[in-house]
Amino acid sequence: MSKLDGNERWKSKMLLSEHQEKYDNRNKAPQTGRITTEELTMIRDAIMFPYMLTMCDKSLQDLKNSAHLFKQLFQQVIQIIMNYITKDLSKIN
């Protein structure tokens, strides 16, 4: 820690404005114009989650009309999956 830390007067006298901008922007991520992996994941999820909900709903409707032995258990599992999908979809919207 130097004696100049906390003293803002030295910045205006020793740094040119373009150097000050570079110093201030040194920790910012460079913009490449490309989509990041996180953004790609969000786009994929925003497209796929509604389709997944539709597929689960169709399976749930088909199951309601069947005479399957584990019908009630499967309905509960599908409903839990739909709740998770809805929760994840609400996070990205």
C-alpha cells in the first residue's frame, strides 16, 4: 500500500484521460461479438423447456386414459418433472 492510495489528486495529474479509461476498463471482459456458452445454454433452455412441458402434458393425458398398474405413481412423477421444468423456465425468463 503506497502513500498515494486513497488520494485521488494524483490520478488527474499523472494519467492521461485515455490511460485512465484503459485503467478503469482493465477488468472488463473483452467483447468479441460471439455468444458465450452461458448465453447459448439460456437460448437452448428457452426453446426446449416449452417443448418438454408439452411432451410431459401429452404423456400425462395419455396416462389418464390408460389402465396402467402404476398409473398414479407415473402421474405424480410426471407432475414433479413438470414443476421442475416450470421453475427452471421461470429462472431464465
